[in-house]
Amino acid sequence: MSYNANKPENALIRAKELVKIHQIPSALSLLYEVLIARKYKTWSLTYENIMVYYLDLCIEGKKSREVKDGLHQYRNLTQTSAPGSLEKVINYLIKRAETMVDDAKALSPTSTESTEVGDLEAQATPESILMSTMNSDHTSEVVQRLTVLPALKFLWEVYRSVLDILKTHSRLALVYHSTASAAFKFCATNCRKTEFRRLCDMLRSHLSNLHKFGATAAMREQNANKLKGWDGWTHESIEMHLNTRFEQLSVAGTMEQYSEGFRTVENIYEIMQLSRRQPRSKILATYYEKLTHIFWVSQNHLFHSYASYKYFVLCRDHNKSMTESTLTTLATNVLLSAMCIPSGRVGKKGDIDNTAEEDQRKEKDQRMANLLGFSSDPTREALLMELENKGIIGLCTEESRELYKILEKRGNPLTLVGNCLPLISGIDSKFRPRIRTVVVTKLLKGLGKVYSTITIDGLMKLCKGLEMSFAGVEEILYEAVSEGLIKVRVDHRGGCLKFGQGGMESERLKSQLVTLAKALTNIVEEKSNEDLDLEGLVEDRARFFAQVKAGLDEENAQCLERKAEIERRKEEWERDLQKKEAEAEAKRVADNEKKKKEAEDRVKQEARNREKEKQIKIFNEMENTKKKAILAKLGKKLSDYGADTSLKDLNADDLAREHMDLVQKEKDDTESKTKDAAKRLDYVTRAIRIEELPIREKQRQEQEEKLKKEHENGMEKQLKAEKQKWTKQSEKKKIFDAIGVFKYMPDFEAKIMAERRKVHEADCKKAEEDARNAAMEAKIERAKLARDDAIRQARDEEERREREEKERKAAEAADALRRKQEAEQAEKDSWITAGPSKTRGGGGSSLPPPPSSEGGGGGAYVPPSARGGGMGAYRPPGAGGGAGAYMPPSARGASGYTPSSNKYEPPGARGQGGDPDDKFSRAFSRSSREGEQGGAGGGGARRNW
């Protein structure tokens, strides 16, 4: 018995032997060769044992590259036949890798969270190795570098390999998503922010490929090689992807990776768009609950409040087991989150840059709102109005409602903090810092409306009870000014806050008054030493103020007109900008459509050209194949037609005609040989019979003499036996005469005959009765047969008509189909043969038409049976009426076959009795006699057969 090392069973045994002698690389190589071997491609349990042992060797040596290669090969082996085995192997690998990491952490004196670990995918450099030797805590660093880091790297590579292998495996989608969850947990537990970002990018690329190549069944069929094992999007797969992205969103918030969180929101939106129906309410509630945490940690209070509102609506409408206290808590959170949103900006309305920034911010908010399914215009005022209209504020606690009234409805800046302090202590601790910030911002906005300047001490007195220093107030002040909520300047030298009006016209008007005051001051100083008339000065001053008062309305009107002009110009500028953008967008769309159309036309034209070239190539190949086949049948080679002759130089019609002539010649030779053999056989048979006639005559005479002697001997024996029998009976008669037996015989005979006469008479009566009954039954049977014959004839006639009608329709359909096919073939040949005809220098090279049964053209093969009985035409013996025609014995005698009419006639119609053993003839003759008897059978009418 030969030993095959590549056989799975033998390879596993050999690998274990190599491991025992410490040849682990050779064992790995041997097992990998078994996995990639083409000879044994049918999965069995031995392959699973091989794969487990292969993974054990890779885990011991932390060979992540070999693990990935082995899993790829095992995936190809078990993808369709045994996906459960692949799942078992992957779970075993992940469990072993995680156990290895836990063991390595147990040996480390410091945790990986507290140790600064670099990129797991980065290779060790000489500088990093040199720096590691200069660490004071040498023991912990060595343990980290030698045990924990390799284990973490190996586990990370295992997660990546498994996710890459199962990215398109629909049957193991649950394993794919559970592995992604384990990878998220790995990143969160070990604080691996870099790996988390790479994991998110990997999952995003997987989702992008599935959406790009597998959105529809046609795309999946077109990209089958890229999506092996992918069965398309189902409701279960979409739900699993959503759950994975929800967990990714949660981990992103925990690790403060807010950019990844927002990208995850975009992925969730794309996944939701794949499903035709809305995800389950429980999934959406979980989604919005995680969004509230993400937006709160990222301090995006606007979308935090909208997410809280969506979560509240879903819980209220679909959670039937929710209590009133829980509903009140959720409603309160919605109201408090809405109050945490910063108020509207109070920047300069005429500032073009400020308007552009505002538009950019609104566009960003609008995009995020569309991704999250929020309202079209997400603003603080819209949300508060919706809460009031739907009565959600009435479901909140008393403290939150009162706080809402103070901050939104009535807000005296001097008593604002004192009124809000007792209410703030009654709300959730989560919202207290932000509500304090909102109260301070509201206070500053209120003071800015009432005062132009306020001291810092006065401001801190108003903020008393908020447990906030001026540094905290200044930080809030800086944030409010940066957001454009208020206009204020801090004068530390003067110890005060100076509020600005924020309007372009009022700012310019203020500078004009200052200029006027300075000019008046200069005039007063110049004329202070002059002797002026005080009464005239007073009159001039009164007249001046009267002029100023009289011109106030006009100046105010001019300012309003200037403001309207600025607004009008800004609107015109915005309209022109929108118009230009619309024109540019329309032009870009038109150019894209034009380029797309040109590309489509170019692709279609290239496809048509490729199809035409393909058809021409196929036609040429078919022609060459046909020519080769004909040459093979002719028994010739291409060199027989010339040394420089190629296949394209030969004409398929000429080759076919030559082949037909050869076939016809062979057929004629065969027929001639058959005739000669038949004639020779006839002569030989006739000569044999002539020669055997004397021998047969001699044998007949000998047989007659033998039979005659046997007859004479038999007669002699029979005479002797009869004579002995007569002698014995004569002796018995003498004995009976002696005892007087014969005198009693007449009485005995008379008695017996009387009894027999009675029985005979009874039998005669019964026979007559049976005859009458039989005649009646025969009459009834004949009537039934006549009726059945009529029905059968009618049915046969109907079936014949239906069959003729079907045959007629089938013939018409076949004729129409033939004409259609001929037209299509003619059209196809017209453009296909256009290419080859140029290179051949002649007409088309189509084969000659098939032989026609109507006789005709030269070269057309006509079978001998259709040649009209010419020389060499074979005709079956029954086809003619000549003397040499063979007829079976049943057709020569009186069995009913007439060669002239080819029709059966009963014996009664031929004047011959037919075969006496023929049941049909006996039945016919009996029924004819019964019809001729006239009234014997009940009814005198004669019935013909």
C-alpha cells in the first residue's frame, strides 16, 4: 500500500510527528499544502481537525499571516458544503486568541490602559527599541513588549482577518457581526483609538462594497466573483447591520471619537435607506437613545434635544408598559435639553461674512437633520413651539415648567438668578451646569438691553448663588460672544462690562454724535475768553437744538431709507449669487448628462462593434470547423490542395459538393455490390436445390418403405389382440346364457329407457327455451354492437377531423416559423458575410441547400426510392404488382387480403369459407344464418354484418 503525504489523514499524522521533533514550520507548510490541494476538494471532518491543529500551531507562534491564509483556503473549501464547520473553527480561533490576551495581561504588573502603547500595526524601529531600554520601569516594559503587545497584535489581526473573510458570507452573518462587536469591545477595553478608527473604516468599506456591487439582483449576478456567498439584502441582515452600527456609535461616544460617531450616523442612514419598511420601534428607540448620549458629550445641544424628543415620542407611542413617572421624566429631559440650546445670534445683519457663516451653519444642521430624520428646519424656537403645541410641556415636572416660564416668557434680569436658583436644585444633575450657563447668558442679554455699562461687582452680585467665580462667568461670556449671542466688552481696568448695540446704523450714528460733541467742545474752548453775549448764546443754542430736533425725523427717515437700501442691495446680491450658483449647477448637470450620454453611446457602440467582431469570428471559426470536418470525411489534408493553400482559400460549397459526390458514389457502389451478391446467392441456392432433388427422392422412398413395414406389423398385432378379445367375450356370453341373464334384459331396458325419455323431453324443452333466450340475447347484442359501431364511427370521424385540423394548424405554424427563421437567417447572413466576403474575394460561402424531394438542381442528392424506378433504384417487393413481387401467404389465399384493393373483405363477401378455425369467420357465418332464419330469433328482419 502506497503512502500519500497529501492525503488529509496522512498529512495530519505526519504534521504531529514533525511537531514532536520541533519542525513546526514544516508542519504548517504541510497542512497548508493539504488545504490548497486540488486533488482532495470534498470537505470531511478530517479537514476540520486539520484546521484546528493548524490554528493551534499558528497561535503558539503568533503567526497572524498564516492564520489569514489558512482561513481563506478553509473558507473556499466549506463556503457551500459545510458553513457550520467554518463557524466552529472561527469561534475556536477567537476564543483561543482572547484567552491568550487575558493570560498575557495576568502576567503583566501594569494594565494596558495605564501603559502608553503605540500603533499595533506599526513595526518596531531601532529608535523605539533603544528608547525602550532607557525606561526606568524596565521589568514592566519588558513584560509589556514581550507578552502583552504580541498578544494584542495577534488578537487584532485575528479580528481583521475574520471580518475580511466573512464580509460577504450571508450564512455566517451572525458570526461576522458578533466578531465586530468583540472588536469594538477590544478597542474600548484597551483604549485603542487608532485601531477603532481603522475598524470603523474597514466596516464602512465592507458596507460600501455591498451597497455598490450587491444593491440589486442584476448587480449581484454581474459581480458574483466579488460577492461570493452574498445572498442580497434581507430584513434580518439590515437589522444586524443596524445593531452593529448602534454598538459602534455607543463605543465612539465612550471613546470620545465624535467624528467617527457622525460618520456612523451617516452609515446608519444609508442602511435604513436600503430597507423598504421602517425599522422596528425598539431599534429606533435604541438608536435615538445612543444619539442623545453622543450629542450631549459632544455638546451639540440642538440635536441632543431633537434626539431626546424622538426618543420620547417612540417610547410614548410604542412602549405600552411605561409608567407615568417614566413618561414625566422623559418629557422633562426633552424640555430641559431644549432650554439648553443657545439662543439666536445677534450679529450685524448687514455683515456679509456673518451671513455666509450663518448659511454654512444652517446647511450643516440641515444635512444632519436629514440624516437623523428630524424636521426640515431644526431650530430652538421650532422645537419649543412643537413642544407647546403637542402638550409635552404639560407632562413635565412643576420645577421644569416654572423654569421654562422664567427663562422664555418673563425674565427680569435683576431677579432672574434668584427666581431660578430654587428651581435649578430640583432638576436632574446632568442638566444643572448647562442650565446655569443658560441663566448667565440670559442675564447678560437682559442686562445688555437695559444697561450700556455694568460693573463686574454688580454682575457678580446678580449671579450670587450660582456657585460661580468671575472666571467662570467670563468663560461663559467669551463663549456667548464667540457664538454671536451678545455684544459686550470686558474692561478690566475700569472693572466693568460695556454692552454694544450691534447695529450698523446705530454704531455710525453714535460716532457722529461723539464727533459733534468734540466739535462743540472746541468751539466753547475757543470763545471762552471772549466777551460773549450770554443771552445771544442761549438763543443760538436754543435755535440750534430746535434745528436738531426738527431734523431728527428727517435724519431718522434717511437712516431707515439707508437701512432699506442696504437690505435691498443685500437681497439683490443674494439673488444674483443664487442665480449664478443655479446657472453653474445647471451647466454642471447638463455637462455631466452630456458626458454620461456620450459615455453610454460610446460604450454601446463599442459593445456593438465587439458583438459584430465576435459574430464574424464565430462565423469564421464555424466555417473553418466545417471545412476541417469535410476534409476529414473526404480523407484529405490541406496540403493536398497546394502547399500555400489555407482554410480561407477553400470554398465550403465546393467541399460539400465534393463530399456529396463521394457519398453518392459510395452509395451506388454499395447498391451495385448488394445486387451482385443477391444474384449470386440466387444462383447458388437454385443450383443447390437442383443437386439435392435426387437425394431427397431417394430419402422419400426409403421412408415410405419403412412406414409400410411398420404399418403391416401393427395391423398383425391389432388382429391378434382383437381375436383374443372376441374369444374372451364369447366365453362370458355362454356363461350369461347358462344362468338366464338375457331374458330379464327387455324389462330392464324398457324401465331405463322410460326414465331416459323423461329426462330427454325435459332437456329438449330446456334446450328450446335456452335457444329462444340465446336468440333474443343475440338480437340485443347485435343491436348494441350496431349502436356501438355507429358511436365509434362518429367518434372516429370527429377525431379524424380534429386531427386534421391540428395537423393543418401545426403545418401553418411550422411554415410561419420556417419563413421567420429563413428571414432572420437571411438578415443575419447579409451583415455577417459582409466581412468575410472581402477577404475571400468572392460571394458568400454558405453551404448548398439541402436536397429537395421535388427533384431539381444539379448536384442535389435524390434517394433511389424517389427516382421513379430507374436503373439501380431499389423497390420493395410489395411496392409493384409484377411477377417477382413477394407476397406473404396470408395475402395470397382466402384470408381476406386482396392485393388490388389493399382492403380486407370478410369470407362471406368473397365466396370462400375462409379458415374453419377463424373465430371471426365462425361468428360472422353464425350471425348470417340467424338473420336468414326470419322469426326464429324474435324479429324477422335480416341484419347484415
